[in-house]
Amino acid sequence: MIYAFIYGAVLALGLIVPLGIQNIFIFNQGANQRHFLHAMPSVLTAIVCDAILILCAILGVSVVVLAIPWLKTTILAVGLCFLLYMGLVTWQSKP
């Protein structure tokens, strides 16, 4: 029972942390731009990325990723680098 709880907690953190970073980035873009249309490229990019992730989840891409170990490792490494970069940019940005 405790293993299921730990697994669920880790999974929840893994799903919410990237969305939190993305939301902070979008909020910062909206606050830093003088006009609504200047923030739209970031908003549209976030929408497209979310749509791609949802589509991949629906189409069962996870089965392919889990079947090819090096692909899973590559995706995890790219995701980690992206999150570290986004965190660094957010940390260094002026309030």
C-alpha cells in the first residue's frame, strides 16, 4: 500500500512541476510585454506543446518509449535540460 502511495506522489510531482515552470514563464511573458499580441507567440507555443503532449498520451506513444530504452533515456535527458534551463532563466530574470 505504501508503495502505491509513494508512486502516486512521485508521479504527481513529475506531472505538476513542468506545468508550474511553464505557467510561470507564460505569466512572466504576459507581465513583461506591453501589448497582448507580443505575448501571443509564447502562449501559442505553450498551447501547441500541451496539445502535442496530450495527443502523444492518447495515441500510446508511451508504449513505444518504454519499449526502446535509449529513447526513454534521451527524452528524460532532454526534458531535464529543458527544465533546468527554464528554471535558470526564471531565477535570473528581474522581478
